[in-house]
Amino acid sequence: MAPTVTDATGQPGANGSAGASGTAAASGTTGTAASAGSSAQAGADAQAGTSRQAGATTRTVTELADGRELIYYDRGTPPTARAVADLRPLDAVAPSSEVRQDPMTGAWVTVAAHRQARTYHPPADECPLCPSREGRLSEIPAGDYQVAVFENRFPSLAGEPGTHPVPPALDDPLHSRGPGIGRCEVVCFTADHDASFADLDEDHARLVLDAWTDRTAELSALPGVRQVYCFENRGTEIGVTLAHPHGQVYALPFVPPRTAKMIDRAARHRAATGRNLFDDLVAAERASVGSGSVASASADSPAGNSPSDYPEDSRVVLAGEYWTAFVPFAARWPYEVHLFPNRRVPDFTGLNEDERAEFPRIYLDLLRRFDRLFGDGGQQVRAPYIAAWHQAPAGHEDEIALHLELFTVRRTADKLKYLAGTESGMEAFMNDVAPEFAARRLREVGQAPAAASTPETTAETTAETTTETTADTTAEEAQR
Ligand SMILES: [Zn+2]
């Protein structure tokens, strides 16, 4: 599993004697050095700063001053400057959180009061996710990096997974509770503070996929971890407190509510049809694409790049050779896309090389379409979004399929969807945009250059948006 990631033998850099009063640490991993025959060439490429060796990702494991783990992921052999000591005088934090089960719904709630002290909208020159430089030490001691992952200093879940089994307190079913064990990691997608995931090139996006895969393999092996959840929040509208492009990985000690519902639905579907729910779902969506388009898709001439390939009512946005993206039949959000590998796998570690190779093109295309949805007088209005990667929890690998649920809370260039009475109060979503319309828009914006569209499309969109906005307002007022 995770066949493309190999460990580098980290070279400890400067030791902690440079006047820092705290504990400085930089321990190189003792993992096996990359053994691929091409590693020498990859190293030469990396040092020369040229294009990186395709198909080989190296990781370097180090430790931050307070004992948290930091891992660098590099395409090819990383520069020896990766294992740089963290010279900050950081005290180890002892986060304590608790999980409690709602006796009415069975949902687990994490209570982490210590998170109130976490970093909140720091100025750009104090960004903790930028590489360190002289006089400005961040969470990343190295002066540069490609992708870096570290344990969150203010985690919602912490502690040694497996030391406290969940669920506890079976003798008191109304008050099931336990320590919030697990692990929360931050994934820095790039050293470029002003970039966004959609700005990455395909090689770099592949590196992030390799990092997600590696984290999934490693964290799901920890005792007590039930599910590894990789996600990205993008945009202040979502509540992002750090502008630097990054995502997170949560190793959860429980099965979250949405997954629990999917497990139930998959079991019912299996009982009723003898088939897998996700297999049927993806096949049905792909079948809605114009005949021949899906079968003829390839990396050179992918189907799904021309709206004319699709009937009006198709919800498919992109049909690749190995991946399919579609707006779900009962989409909850104004613009919501689910992305599945065509071949069902339980999690990132199950993807084969063909699927991994096609992923960057498909995923970057999707994100860029989201960024083209909301133009405002020729100016690009980037869509705030949540990218949520669903992976099979432990024990459900046979039925639950790896997939992405990508959605934005933006309805129009100047209107957001807020979760209010029906959604927050009852978990009943009211969506103002028809899923088939959303799919059509997402197909159209794939054709237009960024932040622009044909006059015809603009006129049509404006008209529809206006109508939709009026309807929105009325509906929302009616709900109040
Ligand atoms: Zn930054």
C-alpha cells in the first residue's frame, strides 16, 4: 500500500545549541532510504531545482521543539536541508479533549476547550505555515518545502490512540463519554503563501495525493483509530483562520454520523439488490452521459470536457478514464460535486498507479471550475469550499467507497448559503439550485477561460441567477 512513498534518511541539521531556551529537536527518520534505482537521478534533479522525478515520493520525518511530528514530502530525493532543527522555545502542550455520545442520535461530539487559544487570522508575515526564515520561525523549520505535514499544536483530538477504547461506559448508555483520543494533522500543500490548491501543477497535486495516502496508511494502523478523514477548508467564508493553503487530517476514534448513515444505506442496498451501493451509484451517473463519450475517454481526449457530450439532465461534470465527478441527485449545497474512482476502493491506499496518475488532472480541473463559477464584473470570485474525503472506516472496507464530496457555500457572486433553521436545527437541507442546473454550469465553466465567459453564457447566467436570488430571498423569509 502507498507504494510510491519511501523514507529518506534524514540528516539532522543544526542542533539546539543556538541560544534557544526551549527544547530544540530535529531527529531524522531511521526509515529505509529510497531504494529505487532512479533515486540518484531524482536527487540530482532536486538539487538542481529542475523538474522532479515522476512516480517517486520521499518523506523525511522530523520532530518539532515540543515533540510533535513533522513530515516533509518531496518528489524525488529531498535536499538535505529538510531535517532542520526547530529552534523555537515551545513548551509541550497537553491538550485534553473529550468525546461524548448524543444518546438521542448516537452521534459523537468532541469537546476540546483548549482550542480557544489557537492562532486566529495572523498577519501574513506571521504565518505559521510559511517556511522559516531568519528572525521568523514558523511551524516549518526548513527554509523551503514542497508538502509538509505536522501534528496540530491545538488538536481537537490528541493522546495516544488505543489507550482508551471507545465507546466506553456501556453501563451508562445516557452518558457515554471518553477521552478525545486520536490525531489531528495539518497538511501544508505548498510553501507559497498566496497560492491555492487549484494553482498547483499536476506533479505537485500528485505529491499531495501521496501524502494523503501515506497519512491514511499510517494513521489507520494506530490502535483505536476508526476512520482517517482528510479535508480542506478553503476561504474565510468557510471559517478558515489561516490563509496559507493547507488541509487537515483527522484520525477519528469513532465513526462520524455521515459515515454511519452510509454504512446503514449500503447494508440496506446490499440486502435489497445483492450489489454495492456505490458501484450502482457511479454506474448510474456514468450511464447518463451521451453514448460513447465515457467509453472513448482517455488522457489525450478525455470525455467530459465538452458540454455537448452530455444530455441536459446529466449530472456528470467530468468523466475520466479512472474517475467520475458528478453533482449528486440530492445535492445539499448550491454547488456540490462527488468524485469517485470508477473502480471502488476503500481508501487512498487502494488506488492503483493508473488512478493515481489521472487524479491530479481531474481534481485540479474540478477546483478550477469551482473558481470560475462566480465572476463579478470580470473579476474572479474564488469559491469558498470544503473538500471532504470519505474513506472506509475500520471494518467497513468491503462496502464503503473512497470518494470526495466537494461543495461551496456560495450561491451567487454575492450571496452565501447559511445553515439555518432547517439545516442546523433538523439536518434537513433546502437547496435553491437544481442539481442538473449546477452540473450544467460546472460543465460550461470548464470551457471558459478563468474569470471570463462568453456573452451569451453571461446573459443567461445573470438572468437565471437573478431569478434564483429572488426565489432564495422569498424562501428564506418564509422560513423565518
Ligand atoms: Zn504562509
